[in-house]
Amino acid sequence: MNQPLPNSLQAYWMPFTANRQFKAAPRMVVGAKDMHYRTDDGRQLLDGTAGLWCCNAGHARPRIVEAIQKQAAELDYAPAFQMGHPKAFTLAARLARIMPGELNHAFFTNSGSESVETALKIALAYHRIRGEGGRVRLIGREKGYHGTNFGGMSVGGITANRKMFGALVAGVDHLRHTHGDPRNRFVRGLPEHGAEFADDLERLCQLHDPSTIAAVIVEPVQGSAGVIVPPRGYLERLRAICDRHGILLIFDEVITGFGRMGTPFAIDWFGIEPDMVTLAKGITNGVIPMGVVMVKSAIHDAFMQGPPQTIEFFHGYTYSANPMACAAALGTLDTYEEESLLTRGAELADYWADAAHALKGLPHVIDIRTIGLIAAIELEPLPSKPSSRAFEAYLKCFEAGLLVRTTADIVALSPPLIIERRQIDQLFEILTKVLKTIV
């Protein structure tokens, strides 16, 4: 049996990566500080994507580093079932304080994917314990991304993520996506056209019978599909239809949560309160895996019935509310609070949008979308090589000292919230030069 050579890179099967291409020409980072990564050849790489939409406070932040170091020496692990540790309860209370409305209860997970699975299970169980066990259907949206576990893939609507894995979870349907109306191109913030796509939920209610639908899950702003911003009034319509038919509404804020929109959460930006919110990424600044589902009190309280010694919800993870993750999250929340990072994006949003929309007119740029500290530069795809233009831009940006994210032929940007105006200028200067070279 052949064994891989040390340092041949073959042992690691990388996620969402063209493994053979990468290993032929690796792109390695070996350090990070504030707004920059350091590559293995000693270059500084401006982080235009907050790692993977997660390092909202930048890199190697002192509060977070110190919290992790102290926790490792104090309590490295505590059983998650029938046991607790103080930081889990402290973190849950702090999250409840910053969440709007009645989203007062936290169920901890280890990722966005697990948060989605948890929220879907809570929705199904909630209806069952209320005597509406016929509500078993789940509704997602085309182009939606809700992680890579079976439930999340099923309600998700990105074809490439689904096509290799069979029928997935039964009883799932999808709303049509809102992307592609030419009247919405080059719009800052919410586009004016397309709110009527929310009425697709009424069509699905008529198709399936609304009494069979447990929950609808959507991203307030679709991130992984390429920063698809909802039309004005779209989310309001979804909320109203869900209310009319007794359907739970879940917001997936794994990307938009913790300051990305210039508000603490997209809920604050839109002024719409869902029944549950899935969070991850920015909760620990990406340092240690963690996720959480924030749940309305009415949902939580519905489970708190029967004999007090009875387990109310047969679900959880070995690492739910892991002490190290809780310490990292508390250090992250301290950093956000001390530096006002959860609202800093609002101060930079106009400057950011001006810089992004200045790319209009560059070769192959067919759309630009901005909201908060997020931007998407959509490129016209080559008919014979879809996604090749954006990936060429990704590689050239890396060589020029900038990390961007691509999905299909869209360049997505979501920098750490500590970015300065001069760094915004630098980011778009590099991207402008690169886009001028794309064939």
C-alpha cells in the first residue's frame, strides 16, 4: 500500500476546493494580524473576505486570544449533556440582550450547518408538541445556502451542492429566487423590483396545503449565491404570509449576523423579526467553531412542559457550548462592544458602496450589488467556461496581495469590520487593475 510522502499535500482532502489544481500551485497562509494574512513566501494579503465571512473583528485580536489562553488552562471541556459551565449561561444571556424582540433563548451548535439542522428540527418538534404533527414540510429558496448537512442541503437551492447526493430530505420545496431582473442591476441597497416573488409562498401553500408546512428558511441577504439582496418589501411579504398560515419563519444569519449589515443583525436592518435565527461564523470571529440558534420565547416555552426531570428536546452535540468556544465568543462580543464594531459598517457603507460602484464600466462587469459592508461584482460568464473569469480574478488578486471570494462568475467582498477607508481604497484599486486584465 502506497503511503503519501510527507509534505506532498495529498493526505488532506480539501473542502469546496479544486484539490488537484490547488496542490499543483498551493496558496498557503501562515499568519494573520488585523486586516492581513501573511503568506508562506512572506507577502501581506489584504483580507477582503473576513476569512470566510467570519473574521468580523479582524485577526489575532487581543481580547479573543487572551480569553482562549485563559480558558484552556482553566476548563478545557465540560460535558454538554446534564452538565453545564458558567460561561455557557453567560454567553446565552449576552446574546439574548443584543438580539431584538423575543429571541431570548440560545441553543448552541458548532457551525452554521448544525445551526440550520437544529432550527429545522426545532420547527418540526414545536408543531408536533402543539398537536400539529401534520406540519412536516420545509420550504427553502432557490440559490439559498444553508450549509452542507442533509437538512441544510435539502432546503438549500444551489444546484452544485445538491446534485451528487440523491433525493436528500423528503417533503421540501423551494421558493423561486429573486436574482436576474435587469432593472435591478447596479443598485445600492434594496432593489425596487421583485417583491412579488415572495408571493411564491402562497402558491406553495396552495399546492401543498399550508397546514402541512412547518417552516420557511431564508437568508435575509443571500451570501454564498453571490450577494443577492432582497427586493424592497420582499421579506415583509414573507413574514405576513407565514403569519397568515401559522408557518415559522427562520432567518439564516450565519453570514449577515454580527455587524455585517452595519447593524448587529439583518433583523435590525430590515426591522422584521423571525421566529428563529441561525448564527455562527462571527460569533467567535471564526477562531473556534461555534454556532447558535436564537429562538423566540414562545417556541422555547412550548417545550418546557411535563415532568421537570424529562428531557424536553432530544437533540444536541458533544461540543454544544464548548468552554473554549464560549470563551472565544465572549472575547469576541467584548471586542465588538469596545470598538463599536456591530454598527461600524453603517459609518463606512456609503464610502464602501461608492468604491464598489466605481467599477461599473470595467470589462465584463454586468452588475454590482452592495449592502452594508458586502459587495458583489458580477462578471459576464464565458459561454464555454462558466466561472472561469471570476476564478481568474481570484488568482490574480491573490498574487497582487488581496483575498477575495468567488462564486460562479461573481466576486464577493466582505472585509473585516475594522477596515479603514485607505484599505477600502487599496482593495478596490487592486481589484480594478485585475479586472482590466481579465480576458
